[in-house]
Amino acid sequence: MSKQSVRVNKEVTRGLLQQESGTFWEQVIRSAVALVKASQSLSPKVEEKVTNLVLCEYAEILGCAQKREDGLSFLEGKGFVGFCEYWMAFAKRAGDISALERIGKLMQHELPKPSSSKIAQPVGRTQAQDADTITKEATRICAEFAQVTTLLEQRPVEDDVLIKHLESCTALIKTSACLQSLLFSEDQELARISGKVDRAFERLRRMAVKSLDSLSTDTEVKAFVLSCVDLLQKLAVSAARKSDIITHALDSLFVLARTALNVEDPRTYVPAFDHLGVSVSILDSVPQDADVDRANYMRCISGTYYNISGSLYQATQCGAAVPFLREACLLGAKALSMKGRGKGKGKAKEEANPETKSKVDGEMEWNQLEEQLHRRWELLAVCYSKNGDRKNAYDAFQQCICTFPFTSSGFEGQTDAKSVGDLFGASASSSVKQLMATIDRVSYIGACELLLPPEDVSLRSPQRFAASDDGNLVMDPRVVGVLLEQQIDGLQPSQWKKGVRGVFVKLLRDSLEVYDAASFPIRRSRVLIRCMAFAYQDSGDDWAVILGNVQEMGSEVERLLTAQNLARDVSLAPYRLQYHASAHLWLALHAHKRADPEQGTVMAQHADQACQILKDLLALGPAGSPRVARKGLSTKVRKVSSSLTQIPRIVSPKATRTTRQRVPAAPKKAAPVKSNSRVAARPPVTPQVKPRAALQPVSLNTARTPPRPSLDAAAKTKSLLTFDDFDEFLGLLQLTACLLGLLCLVLPKVHILDLTRKLCERHAGVASDGYISASIDLAHEYVKIGKMKRAAMIFNLALEVVRNGQASPEVSSAFLLRFAESLALIEDVSRSSSVYNEALDHSSRLDTEEKGLTTLQRIHTRVKRLERAAMASHIFGLIQYCKEDVATSLEGMLQSLRLWNRTVDTLGRLNPSPQSSAKPSPESNPFEMTSMKEALMAEQTSAPAQSQPTPNKSYPPRSFIHDLEWRTAEGLFATLFALSHMYVTRGSPREAEYFAQQAQDLAEALNVPTVVGRAFTRKAEVQLHLGQLQEANATLEKAAALLSHLPGVDTIIVHRLRAECNERSAQHEDAQELYLSTMKMLEELDGAFQQFETLAFGPRRSLGTSPRTKLLPDTVAPELLAAVLHQHNLNGLLEKFLSLPSSSRMKANENSLMGKLTLYNVYARFRADMFLSSLTESSELFIFSFVAETYQYIVAIAIPMGMSTTHKVAFALPTQDVLNALEEAEKLFQANLSLTSWNGSVLKLRDAAISSGNTEFISSFSTKSIAPVLFGPSP
């Protein structure tokens, strides 16, 4: 429609001025409506032109109407109000502020002033006002609201204009009687106009809120919004549509609170908090029976509190954030309680009938609150902590744990299938890991900082979890039990602190009460094992009263784990074997702790049962079922070590030799040891035996070993086993093995170590630290018993992993140090020094930073550092000993002792001795050791005739809280006995006895009777060499009483020394019987090891590197065997003796034995000649008798222990070979003297010197005058 048509229409309307005003204004509205409809399908620009056209024409029409004589009466009525409303719509669309202002004035000047009595009366009940007046007033209000809305939208404008209109609107809201009645009215007659007022008010409120959000300093807008809130607050009580009113009011208050806050101005914190407090009061003022979603509004208010507190926290205003956070937490919990979702109760009611998308979105918001509430409590606790309020922080942390969404997060279901370690392990979600950190933190604060009673620390206390309406605790017992177990784990590093013991006991008792035997048999077994572990580590003696006897615990674990009905623990069945083995291991350790008279037997039995269970564990396949053996393989072949049998066959190129002679060479670096090389004696010729080199090393290689990369491939093909905290289980296995070794239970220890190594391989592969550590312990044990070939195989399997850098530097350095030690023991000095240097390189890469570590972690780090240094000093001493530098070797051993003592002192910080007013005695610390100088001076000042009897020392029993302490004790024992042995070989009996006594004192304090017996053995050896036969015999009796029931190397040494004592006392028959029993015990021990190795490793025939070495068996304690060999069958004796591994000590024994056997052969020929009366001259007979007696003396001291001169030799030398035999014997004795002169025992050196001297003496006769008489003229 063109502008011309509009003008025509206006002319027509001018002609109808005599019509009624209502009809006129209705026609004007219809004309505009027709114009708008015709332009709706056109472009937006055309619509804009139409809007401007209508505004212009409406203004012109109004001007014409005002010029009428009856203009005042014509500009009223329902039709005119409708015209103004329609005109106002176009003005708002175009943003015409002047038109809106004009419309407002038109509506205002005709409205009568209401009386005060009518202000509060609702529409429909006011008799004085008619509908037209109210409509006109409503239109005026809408025009005023629209005008201010447009002004806010079009900012910037003149501030005076905006301020003027804002003040007008604010006054209108506060004084208008109709506004309160029109807003949210449900009167049918005024529904249309009331809706317009509602919409206009809401648009203005939103625009004001938006403007306030962008310009928070606008005080006039803020005052207007506050007036809106006041109006809405009044309407919230009486109006029908309360939800809309509350929504608008809360939205305004949220913006007011947010805009009022300035994190840099503390004066704004209180106003912001007050605004949110008003929102809570509005919600509380609503009647309880009103149809209002209180829970949802409460959720929104709590969220606003949380958002503001987050802003304050990010601005490091933790103190100011506390009130907001506290309200956010309390209101959030209240909202969840209203919704019926508190304490993980669930959301079934809301999820059952989702009707619309809005409900789904609302459900997501509730899920967010449920998942977020525990974080709010955590943030509140952090703020309390930063403010120094530990008590409130403790309470907030506990609420954080209690409000964790255990149900919605699936945590409850996971407790039925996972252990505590897996629940909070590396695979856990970030929220669960944070929950674990919170549990550890709240446990530490309560137990170690606030020193609360144990019942207040335990998360099982009734006040921790709100009860439901029926009186039952909301928290699932499965969750409570897991929380208690995590509390125990979290307090484990602080177990040594004062006051923690009572908390541990309370936590364990609560866990046992939560896990009843009928519903949770496996979980209860798990807690019982924790009880056994803590009972072993604890020094109290009231466990039988608090938690029950340990043996009863073990019996209950046995019963629970072997039950058929697992109830709710069916999914935890894979852990049964591990728990069962752990129970046996702890029972073995407890047998030692309580100093059981039969502790050795009891420990061996439990260790054997644990090994059988671990074998069953290793036999499990991927699904937890026993593995089916491959068809066609024998039982022994199937039990070969997995690290060898699973290696695929790799064809390598042909070579001239099929056996590798050496392991991969270590880096070529000069060893940090002194070089004092000497030329070894040339190899002598012995009767009926081929010569061999004096220092022929035993190979530390396995023949035809496949390439190492296949080990990793083989490990990957195996199924992984399920463990509950494998590292802790590994520590238990290593601790048990350590104690078994100290108690001389060598075979059970090796069995445990072998299974530990296999478990580590199955669990984490050959490149794991656990596998390398187990290999170290197992190989070192084989080194100690002299089985060097088996040790070499174990070392070589892990050597490439270490050198490739796949293991940690700490484990790698320990491995290389032990490897260097084994090389030193076989006197391969160059390679030992090279590997020793390599170990030092790995040690230098260790991280020595201690920042961020707990006290326990720092102590353990320092202990491990000292342990490596002490071990390195010990091995340095061994290397120097092999290089015949005895003084430097002794210095290294003494340095190792000092380092071990420092290690003990460091560990002593975890167990401080109780303070006493009296001066502590020097015997209060079992590890304390006086200097050697002081000890020797004290001994020198004592009476030379007879020393005063030493009073019996009594030390309190010491319980170890970590296997580090037992390892330290083991290393200290090894160093003390090594020093005692070195001083014996030097001929210093007092120093040797001193170190033996120190080892005895320490062993008595630690309840290690076998080590006490070993110390007695060492002291008896010193007394025996001093010629104190009675004292030696008495000491050996004490040692035998402690060691006789243990079939180990120490028992065999006692038997050997007793035999030697009887031999020196001329009790030859008793000595012979003891030698026989000693030999039998050695054979039995060697047979037991061979049987075990056949089952554990399989029959291997390729441990050597040459045809000769393949014939040499890997014998247990070869040096001890060489010391007890006796003459039953001379040929068998020589074959067995010469088959032992070679070393300088073994070569010296060989030379001595062969020389003495040669002399004995000559002596036998002399006796035969005397019997046949072949010598007639009396003077010559006298000389011969003298020589024969000399030979008899030589033979008496030359025959090996247990050999008697009454035995007949199997061969005799021809007469013409006697001189050659004497010459050969002299060479053998001289070679023996050369080998023992630098680093051999003083006693053996004396024996070699006497034998060599006597041989030279006899040779002097044979070469001068006696030889022609005795043997005839030389050929």
C-alpha cells in the first residue's frame, strides 16, 4: 500500500469524525494491521519502512484528533487505548523513544489518582476502578517500561535522560497500586492487559539485569533492580504463579551478587553475601504447600554461592571464600536431600519416567551437582587449611568423603571385583584418585596432627554418614570397608609415629566388623592378613586381647579362603591364592618374632606351604584355570624355568665354536682398585691327573643362550596374573626369604626366591625391577653356597636388560655390584673391576633430591644410598683381596662396616629409644659398636692370666617395620663375619674374636639364634687354632645346640670343626665318625639342591663352556667339601677333589694334597723295604729310620682331615722314581707356599712352610750320602 492510499484513508477518516471514537480508533488499527500483513512476505528493509510509515502516520492521526473540539473526550475509551498499545508496539520495534514518551503522557493525564485504601486491593475486587481506567493505566505502565527498555538497549545516550526515566520507573514500581495487581494476575477479564504488563516488566528487568551485568557500577540500574526484587519478593507470598516470580527474583539477586562482588575490594564481600541471603529468605518465605520446585531453586542458589567462592579462591581470598563455600555445600546437600538423591541414594525416581527434553537436561544438572558436591567440601577444607583452621578442615574433608557419588560413579560395583590397590590404582579415574588422596589426608590430620581419639578418626563412626528415615545407614558396607582399608594404607608411612597404633587397631577392628564372614569371606581374609602384618610390625604384646591370637587368625583365613560359598566375594576369587600364601608367610614370620623354640621348623613348614600355593598360582592360565601341559613333554621338562623354555628357537649363522666364552664385555674403564699383580706359580704335575691352570676361572656364561630380545617376546605371550598390591606382596616374599637365610634355611629361601622371580616375570616381564631384584637375591644366594654356575645363569639372563637401561638405576647398580662380587669370588679381577665401575656409573645417575618426600621416604632413600655404598665398599675389599692387596682389602671392609653402622643409625630414627632420666647403659642399642682400638685396649688392660667373665647381655626384642632393616642386618652380619675371617687369616685372634662377639650380640638382640651359633662357630675356630681345645669344644657344643636341627652349611662347619678338634685331641675314631657324618650331610644337601634345581630349572647340561667344564658338577659349598674329603678310595678322592671349581684357594689345597700324597707314597715304599730287610747296614738303617719318622710326621700333618695312616695306598713308586717323587713333592709344596703367602690363611701358610722345609731337608739327604745307600747308584 502506497503512501497515497494512506492519505486517502486519512481523508475518509476525517469525514467520519462524527463517529464514535472507539470505532474510529479500531479502523485505524485495522488499516495498520492490513498494511503489516501485506509487508510480511517482503524483505526486512521493506518491513522497516512500513514500521516507520505507521509511526509517522499514527503521529499525524493523533495530531488531527487532538485538534477536535472534543479532543479530550475523543482521546479516551477502549478503542484509543488499543490504538496506543498498537502504536507502542511499533515504537518499541523501531526504538522510537519520543513516541513511547508521548504514549506514556497520553495514558497518564487521564488516569484518576487512586485513594490509599485502594492500593493494595486486587483487580476484580476494586469497585472504584473500571476496566477502562485499569487498561489505560496498564498501557501507560507498559509505555514507561518500554521506554526505559529502549533507552537501556540504545546506550550510550544522555545519562540524564536515562537516569530520569529509571528513577521514574523505580518510583512507579514502589508506588503504583495497579502494578502489583496486574503482575502475574489470573483475572480472566484483565488477562490480556496483565500479560502485557508482565511481559513489559520482565523485558525491562532482563534488560536492566543485562545492563547491570555489563556495567556493574551503574547505581541507578542497581537501585531499579533492587526495587524489582522487592516487588517480586512481595508477590512471591500471595501471587499464584510463584515459580515465575521466584525465578525472576533469584535471577536478579544472582546478578546483583555477582556484580556487587569485587575480589580486590573486601568491602564488597558482605553485600554480595547478603544478596544471596535474600534469595534464600525468598525461598523460605514461600508456603510449604505451594507448587514450587524448591529443590531446583536450592540447587541454583548453592551453585551461585559456589561460583562466587570460586572467584574468591582463584584470587587467593581463601578466608573470604569460606562463608560462600560453606553455604554452597550445605544448600547443595539440602537440595539433594529434597530431591531424594542424598548420600548416593540414587536417582531412580527421576529417571523412571523422563517425559521431555527439559527433564533430561534437568537430570543432567542434578547429576552434575551430585558429582560436584564432594569437590565443594574439598575446596572448603582446603580453604580452612590455608587459614590454619585444621579442625574445620578435618570436618570438611570428612564431608567430602561422605558425599562422594559412590553409586553414580560405579564405585560400589567395583568393590566386588577389585582389590583396594586396584580400586585406587593407576587405572582409577581422576575423581577416585582424588578421593584416595583425601582419605589419606584426613587420616593423617586426625591421627598425627589433631591427635583425635581413634573412634573420631575412623570413617565408620556413626556421625560420619547421615541415617535414612528407617534408621539404617545409607553408606554401603562394601564402601565403608574399602574406605577403612584405604585409611590403613594411608597411615602406613606414619605407623612409627606416636599415637598411630591406637588408630590402626580401631581401623582394623572396624574393618573386621564391617566384613562379616558370611557375606565377605575373602574381604575379611584380606583384613585378617592386614592384622597379621601389623601385629608383626607392632611391638605391643596385647594383640591376643585386642584382635585375637595370630594363629587363630591364620586358621580363620584358611577356613574362609577354602570355603565353597563365597557369597558376595565371588568376583574376588582370583585373589584367594595370593591371600592364602600371604597368610602362611606371615605365620612364618610370627614364629620368628615370638621366638618359638621350633621357629626354624615352623618357618620351613609355612614357607613350603606358601611355595606350593605359589606354584598353583603360577599354573593358572588366562582365565584363572590350571594350564594344560603340552602333549608329549615329561613332567620335568614342563617345569623348566619359563625364562628359558618360552624362548623361540632362533637360527644363528654357523660359527667355528658353538659355545660363547664370555658375557658381553663391560665398558673398558680402569677399575678403582690398586694393582699389585704377581706371577702365579707354574702348574705342577700331579700323579694320574692332568695339569690345570692355577687360576682357571669358572665361566659365568650359559652355553648356546638364544638372543636376549626373545625374552621379552616370551614374557609378552604369557598371561598376566591378578595380584592385590604386587609390590607389597613382593616385599613380603623378600622379607621372608631374608629371614629364612638368616636362620640357615637355605633351601626354603632359594625356593621362595625362585618362585618370586617367576612371579615377577609373569606379572611385569623380565624388564621389571621386581624381576631384576629377585634375580639379584637368588643369584647372590647361589654365590654364597658356592654354586657359581647356577648363579652365572641367573646373572646372564638379566644382564642385558640392565645394560640396555630397561631397569631403574637403583636396581641396575645393585645388580652390577652383586655381579662384580661373583666375579671377584672366582678371581676374575679384570672383569670384576670393570663391572664394578659400571655399577658406579649407574649409581651416579640416581636422583638424590629429597624435596617433597615424607620423613619415612627420606629415611628410606638415605638408607638405600648407604646400603649401596656399604655394598660397594665390601666388593671393593673383595677385589683388592683377589689382587693380593690385603691391607687395602681390610680397609675396604672396615669402611663397609662403618657405612652399615650409619645405616643402622639412620633407621634408628624411626624407632627412637624411650627417654629415661637415668644414664643409658652402653648396651641399650644392640647395633652400637665400640671402636676396635678401644675394645683391644680394654682387653689388653685386663688380667693376662684369666679374663673376667662377661655378664650376660639382654636386649629387648626389636620388631622391624620394613625389610630394609632386615637387609641392613644381613649386610652387617656379612661384613662382621668377613672381618672376623680376614683377621683369622692374618693371625690376629683377638680382632677376629671381637667381631665375632659383635655379631653374636647383634644376633641375640634380633632373635637370630642361627647367627648366634655362627658366631660361636667362628669363635671356636679361633680357639681351635690357638690350641685351646677344651674351650673350643665347649663353644662348639653351644653352636651345635643352636644349629643341629638345621641341615645347612653352618651345621656342616660345626661338624667339621668338631672333627678337627677331636683329631687334634688324638680321638681319631670320633673324628673319623664326624668326618663321615659331615660328608654325608654335604652329600644330602647337595642332593636336595640338585633335586630342587631339576624341578625349578630343568635338567641343563650346557652350563659350562668346554668339554672339561661339562664334567665338573656345580657342588654346594665346594671349599667346605674340599676341607672334609677323606681317603676311602684314593682314585675317587682325587677325581672328586679335582672336579671342584677352581680358584687360588682351591689350587693351594690341591698342591698341598698332591704333595702330601706323594710323600705318603714314598713313606709306604720305605716301610715295605724295611719289612723285606733290604737294608743291612746298621748306620744306614738308623738314617733310614730317621727319614721314615720324618716322613711319618710329615704325612701325619699332610693327610687330609679324616684320613688315617693305617689305610693302604693303591700304588707304589718304583725305586728309581723315588727321587723324582721327592722333587715333585718339593715343587708342589713350594707352589702351595707361593699361593698362600700373600692372601692365604696364616695357618695354611705355616703348614705350607713346614711341609716345604721338611721336603727340602729330606731332599738334602737324598742328594748327598743317603741316596746312594738307600736307592742305589743313580742311573
